[in-house]
Amino acid sequence: MVAGDLETIVKLAVAALARDAVSARFGVAVSGGPDSMVLLDLAARAFPGRVEAATVDHGLREASAAEAAMVARWCGQAGIAHATLHPEGAVRGNVQSWARTQRYRLLERWRIERGLDWLLTAHHADDQLETLLMRLNRGAGVGGLAGVRARQGMVLRPLLGARKADLLYYARARGLPFALDPTNGDPRFDRAALRKALSQVDWIDVGAAGRSAAALAEAEEALDWMVEGLEARHVHVDGEGLVLDRADFPRELLRRLVLRMIVRLLPDAGVPRGDALDRAIAAARQGEKVSLGRAVLKGGARWSMRIAPPRRWQ
């Protein structure tokens, strides 16, 4: 794939995902790796004068500060505004999960402060395949198997149609500076182990897998649209609780309606997933009463949901 093809991919993807693409201002999340450096270069060429960049230095590796400085130098030479962002507070819980949460929080705050319309990230087709297989291995449903979304809030991912090898070739052909994160090849991490296994497989069509993920993402959007209408028509306030006045929907729709009821009653509580929710749906279909965390679901011809008294969940 030649440079012009990648630039076309970015232009077409952004135009499809953002209606204001012809005038919008874009922030690019740049780690300093080859993928994000390529995205920054492509975005600057596709949308001249309308691109800024930010690097989140998590401080988890000795080289991270130098990598952020490398990006800043390149941006200075290219005439692109750049900011280095730092997380606040110590690492808590799973390191990768913490880093991801911090990264998107900092980038969104930066985007708003800079008056940027969209944030671009460099997820590509190989990332999509890895995500799809990891979630398939964990028994994910439609939403999970939709993989990496091309658009999520104000985040756009215009490189989902591009292969990692093509991005690396572009980076080298253009003489872009980049750094390789050693954790990307560390088999202690699930994604790195899967990446190594996939490197030995030549029969998987990465592009086809990406199209399947995109189709599932559209199916997820359609289901959400359908459930929103069903909720408006069939979920009603009943005293301090909620009532679902029909329970003859397919199980997937019931699952989504129950989740929405929980969020309405307990917006700050976590929602159940997987087996726990499936068991609750099965019990409610038998007319039984079952607890879902602090929510109590009672089945029958109509399903009701209440918040359990404090003595039952404290």
C-alpha cells in the first residue's frame, strides 16, 4: 500500500465518521510508536492547519519521557502544536486498565481545553483482529464482538482499514521517528501473546475480520435503538421501583431492558454481566425473585425491580 492510499483511507474514514470533516479541528493521540506517528503525519497532510497532537506520559517506563520529547521535537519541526500530558496520582489496580483510563481522561480534557472537535487514535486492522479474538475467547456477546469502534463519542479511529505492516512501511519510507514499546512483545500480556501466535498464522483474512466487527457494531447500534424504544413503551415507574409490563421479548432484548432498569435505579452501581445476568433472566421467566447486586428483580407476567433494603446488601 502506497502513501497516497493511506492518506485516502484517513480522508474517507474521517469524512464518513464526522459530518464536519471539511472544517473540523483534530487532536491526534501520539504515543511515539510507529502507528500513531504515521497517523499524525497523515492527518497533518490531509487536514493542514487543523491538527494538534498530545502525548500521554504515564511514567511507567524510563524511556517514556524521551519518547514524548521525540514527538514534541517532530511536531515543532512540522509546525504542529503539541502537549505532553501526565496522569495524576499513583497507579491503582490493573496497570494496563489504569493507564487506559488515565489516557482517555487526559486526552478528552485536553481536547476540550484546546477547542478541538475530534480526537483521532491509531488503532488499525491488526488491533481489531486481536481485540475480536480476545473477546471471542472470553465469550463476549454482540457488543463485545463489535471490537474497536470506528467512532466512540468524540474519538475517531480512521486507520481500522489499514494493516500494521503498511503503517510501518510508511513510517520508514517517510523517515518518521518512532519508538517501539517493549511491552508490545511481552508474552506476559494477553494481547502480546496473541499477537505472537497470529504472526505464525497465514489463513486469517484480517480485512474480513474487520468487516465482521463493523457489521456487529452496526447490529449493536440497531439493538440499542430498538431497546430504547421498547424501554420508552414498556418500562414504567411504579412507586420507588420500575415495572416491565411485557416479558415475552427474546432473551437478548430482556437482558438489555433489565440492564437499563438497573442503571435507572442505581446509576452509580456496577451492572451484572455474563452468567449472573443470564441466570437472573432465567429465574424471572419462571416467576421467581432474584437479586442482582442491590437490585431485586421479580418475574411473572410483568417484571418488577426494586432496590433491596439496606440490610440485604450491606
